[in-house]
Amino acid sequence: MAVPIVRCTRPAAVRPIVPPTRRTPPSPEGPVPQIRPFRALRFDPTAVGDLALVVAPPYDVIGADEHARLLARHEANVVRLDLPDDAPGDEPDDRYRRAARTLAAWRSGGILRKDPHPSIYVYEQSYRVPGTDVERTQRGFFARVCLGPFGSETGVLAHERTLSGPKEDRYKLLRATGVNTSPVVGLFEDPGSDVGRRLAARTEGAPDVDVVDDEGVRHRLWPVPGDGPLADEVAAITAAAGARPVTIADGHHRYETALRYRDERRMSRSCEEDPAFDYLLMLLLPADGEPLTVLPTHRLVRGFDAATAAGLLDLAGELFDVERGVSADALRSEFGAAGLAAGGEGRFGLWTTAGGARLTARRDAFVPFLPEGGDALRHLDVVLLAVALERLLGIDAAALAAGAVSFTKSAAEAIDAVDHGTDGVAAAFLLEPTPVAAIEAVAHDGDVMPQKSTYFYPKALTGLLINPHEW
């Protein structure tokens, strides 16, 4: 039995993207995400050889040096589509047009081939939690998800604010190529682990793709056609995963870009029935199955002198219980393995040129200064730290925009930046991760977190599959 087609709900008129502020949360009886299989574009191993040479990390974690290495690694590395480079003599936006020409050449030349059957793609990542010896495996599936404004209309929830610059870049690329080169990552609820068991059963055979990335993460992929013997299984998986709201874990910019693109396409092709541009590529992960790894993003603070740094431990006593005399080695050990910490308890590390400390938030002291929002938002460590930076050091939104704070995933790198005065860094605040349950709670409340609140690890590889906006 083939998977029944449920057409993407279409509003009477095109509506703008809801701005990234507090949103109306979905009601328990409200709409839920529409999830369906699709025919992916994939690299043909007979044309490119080792698939590990043509895949890449997501565009937003690739630095200039890594970008150059990926370009040199293989003439068909996916960064040529996902992160096209400027060339000498380029006119504005030429790089996006070049990516479109590259995509067309790869399709016509057989480097990229379209799968013959609409499928979901079971995806497994095996990895070591950074800074530890703990091995984990996370399993989900790629599918198309129907686009719509965040919140009660779609059952797709956001938890993070977005910036205009990255969205404009992704929009120009999407408009030029007409494909999703990398997925949005969404978390779905799986009570009873029914979807988890079904996905695990699909991984018992040999994978279609098996590659190890530069960080040692193993990525494996199993296509599951939705129009053959496993059609009922595919229908059960997509129905169960879409039975409740899905929270975006990673890729808010890509989602909002795809929504803008959809609205533009509707204006010119308003009569097309159930167009593929009404959907985007999403990796769906069960939020309540195997532990997901969320890494913290530590804050590096600059713009004040040595005297202020020396007095920061005294100032911190306004909001925190302060344990002084903590060594750099102790902070590296505790926060270097933060991927295993439960998080959410208001615990921080502080390292300055005058020494280190452990900070524990006195929540009653924070209450008068917390932002508006639900309890989940106001409880977050990243929100507490934002309040502390403004109260103790005068770092408000304008100062943040001016670069008073930078970020790193590495506790050791944060401490070293202070010790060496790198770019004027005078203090490092070390965090524990934001719990997955807190991320979902904030999204369900209709709130959004500050920038750099979450970093899900490991990232999904770009280039394993591409979603074309066509059937």
C-alpha cells in the first residue's frame, strides 16, 4: 500500500514570516506537522568515488581554512553548492548563480542522481561526546516537512532568535538553486519509543551510506521507500513523529528562509497543486530516546580593564554564591566535559586574570531583572548569564551587537584567551548545556532563547542527500 498523500495546508493569502519574538504556542488539539517521504538527490558513488570526499559539515560551522581544504578535497565536494566562494571579478551574487550552474552540471553529468522512489532516510550517527570517553549513538530520519509560520498553524516550534545576514545569504542560495542542500533539525516526542524501535529495525541491514567525518563521527544512512513493501512502516513512522509539535533544534535561519522562498514562489505559481516548495528538508530526531548531546557555548568578555577584572569576583556576589580560588585546571576539567552535565542548575565557571571561581546563581536575586516570558525561559542559565553581564558589567544588547562578547565551544580555549589577552578578552564565563527538555519547554511556551544558547552535537552532514523542490 502506498503512503497516502496529505497535501500541505495552504492559507488563503501569503503571509509574512512571524518575527522572532514571543509566539502563540500550539494548543494540545491544534495542527501538527505534516511529514512525508521524498525523492532525494544523492551523489552517485560510481561517479565520485569515496562519498566521504564529497560531504561536508553544515555551512555555518565551516571556517575559511576548512572551506579551502574541502574545496581541494574533491572537485565535487558539496561546499561548491552549499557554501559557494567568490571568484575574482565576480559581480554581486555571482557565487549563487555559479552554485546553480554547478548543480545543473552535476545532475546532467550523473554526479547527482535522483532516487527512484519517495523515501524516508533513516540516519544514524555514532560519536564520542567531546572532552570525554563516552560513546553515544543518535538515530532519526530525513523527510520533508510542510512549511508554515511557527506555532499553532503548523505545529513546528522555534526556540532561537535569528539574524538577518545569514537568512539573506541562505535565501539567495535557495532562490538560485531551488534545492535544500542541508537539513533543518527537528525534535519530536516519541512516548513509548515506538518510532525509535521502528527506526532501529531498519538499521539491521547493511547501510546504503557509511562514512566517517573529520571529527571521527560515523554517519550511516538507510533509504526506506514509501511506495513498496515497507509503505505501511513508513506511514507509521511519519504519522507517529508528526503526532505532536516538532521543535526546531538547529536551522532556524534555513526554516525562515524556506518560508520566505515558498511565499515568493506562491505569488508566481499560485495555481500549482501541492508544490514541492511547500516543504523543506528536515532531520527528525526523537527527543526522549537515546540521550542527545547539547554542548554549551562559553562567553568571552572584553572591553574592560584589569582593575574591573580583578573586582569581578566581588561584583559577582550580588547575584551568585561565589567559591573563590578555583584553578584553571579544575575549570577545564569540569566544563571541558560539559556535554555530560545535566545543566539548568544555574552553575557557572568564571576565569579572569585575577583567578577563577565557581558561581551558583541565587535565583531570588535575579527575579527583579529577568525578562518577560514563561518560567522555562526565565529559568535558563543563558538568560541568567545575560542578566548578570548587564548588571555586573553593563553589557546590554547594544554592547553585544558591538562585539563585547564572543563565543567558543571549548572551555580550554576560553581560559587560554583570558591568559593571553586574546583580542582583549578579560574574562570567560563557562556554562553547562541547556537541557533538551528546557529547549522544548521554551518553544512550547512560545518564547525564544538568546543567540548561542544551544549547540547540538554532532551536526548532520551536508551532501548525504539534497531535497529538490520538484516531485
